[in-house]
Amino acid sequence: KVIIQGAKSKKELIIDQSVLKVTVADNKVSLEPVDKKNANKLTWGLHRSLINNGIIGVSKGFEKDLKLAGVGFRATLQGK
């Protein structure tokens, strides 16, 4: 289990220890597949991205810009 905590929120990721080896040293998270099989490499990349996105999310938050182009369309903001 990897717990990511920042100023904005807290996130937990469950990682299967039989597939990936997780090491934390000097505020750096290191992932390494136990076997170098192709399926484990896919899981390796997926979890690396999930951890990276989680770190960005809890520290900065996510933001999406929407651009409308065209004539005759109207947009309004509802809710958050």
C-alpha cells in the first residue's frame, strides 16, 4: 500500500507485492517488477503513472481548461 499525502488531500494506492517491489528512500518512490514478464511491465508502467498523478493531484490539484470555438453555441457553468 502506498499512501500519498499532500496539502490538498490524501490518496491510497494498493500495489500487489507479488508483482511489483516498492522502495521508498530519500523521498523517492521506486518501483521494480519482481519478474520481467510483459504483463508485469505493463503493470509497472500503470502504477508508476498512478503514483505520479496522485502526487500531482494531492499537491497541486487537477485543472481542465475548456475552449469553445464556433458560432451559435452558448455555454454556462453549473456547479463546481
